[in-house]
Amino acid sequence: MKKKLIIANWKLNGNKKTIKKKINKLLKSKINTKKCTLSIAPPMIYLHLTTNLINKNTNISLTSQNIDKHITGSFTGEISGKMLKDVNVKYVIIGHSERKKYHLENNKIIYQKIKTCLNTKLIPILCIGENKIEYEKNKSINICKNQIKYSIPIKEIKKTNKIIIAYEPIWAIGTGISANINHINNVYNFIKNYVQTKYLHKIKKIKIIYGGSVNIQNIYELINNTNIDGFLIGSSSLITEEFIKIINIITNKK
Ligand code: PGA
């Protein structure tokens, strides 16, 4: 089985003490980090602490929850791609629905942030997904298509670039109930075909992952009934014991 990408999105949670505890528990656990690609997205102020805690040999990488489109200069409060690289960040979450809702990020901003990621050799994780009304009106595929189309800077990308698309139906995030398998498969198949025909001649690799209430109750079904390349996990990644069990279920799949 192909290695699954597992990203823990810790959002705005934790402090120095709890983050040290979480990482230590993960490192001491018997998770098989060679059978998956595991990455942690702590709050950005703790990226440096996390990079120091993760031993270079553990196969665990670092994800940033945000990036500024600028590289350097008078942009108070921002963090650049170069700075993220400096603390060993590998992936950057871009366009998360919470940033769209609370920080008014739109496709234009997302497009520029992805461009910055690619220019600084960071791998962008572009979040896409429909809201509840759009889902009920059967518009999921169209919404996802447009979000991809207007967010990926196709003219700027080079053959060596990698991009990850995280399909996260907004109505499933943080609710405890993930989207059903049929729906995930429909959207996944559409996205896969769409990016293959439109982008694959330009980009080396595009992976499609799922996020939205992935937990210990549904991971078995998700891993066995979809071809999803990985998972973006919020709430369940905050409870380390649960997160470890989820990783074990994913890596034990034959
Ligand atoms: P959730 O969050 O797992 O708590 O639904 C996922 C996300 O927002 O990336």
C-alpha cells in the first residue's frame, strides 16, 4: 500500500508544556513512521520548539498553518516562507475554511500564498470544500473545481513542484461526523481526474487527502473504502492516545 500522508492540525491549541508532552508521547509510542508520512502543524509560535523536539531521525516533519505572501519587508505580524524554511517546515496549510471565515482569505490571496510556497520550495496543502448549503444543493464538485482552478498558479509552476489538495467539506469539520464514503469517493474521483488532465503535465505530484472529523470511529472505514492519499486531522490529533491509534490503523492496513 502507498504511504499515506497524515497531518495533525493543532490549530490554536496548546502551550510549551502540553506540546512537549504530546511530542514526547508520540516519539515514545510504537507508531511506524516509516509506513506513513507524518507531519505536525502546531500553532506557529511553537514551530521552532517543535522542530527542536522532533529528532531529525524520526521521519516526522513540520507543517505550518499559514504563510505570508511576502518574502521580507515591512509587513508587521507576518511570517515568511524563508522563515518557515529556516525552522525546517516542509508543508504549509493554505486556504483552510477557518482562515476564509475568520480572516477573509479569498482565492486571490490563496493563489498568491501558493505561489510563494512554490517559490520557497515549501509544499502547499490547498484546502478546498463546500459548505452545508452547497452540499445540500449538490454543488460540491463545482465548488471544489472552481476553488482549485482559481487557487493554483498554473502559469508559475515548475515541473518539480508538488501540491497537496485537502478535500475538507466545511460542514464536516469539527462536528464529529465525517462525510460519507460515497460522497468522499465521488469528490475524490472528480478532483483526481480534473487535476490529472489539467495540471499533471506541469506538476510532478499532486496528492489528494481528506479532512473533516477523521476520528477513531471512522478511520477504519475511511482507510478501507477510499483511495484517499492521506488525512488532515484536527480535533482527534489533539488527543495523543487517539491520534496514535489512528496512525496505527492507517499503517497496519495491508
Ligand atoms: P477536524 O478538523 O478533524 O477537527 O474536523 C480538520 C481540519 O480542520 O483540518
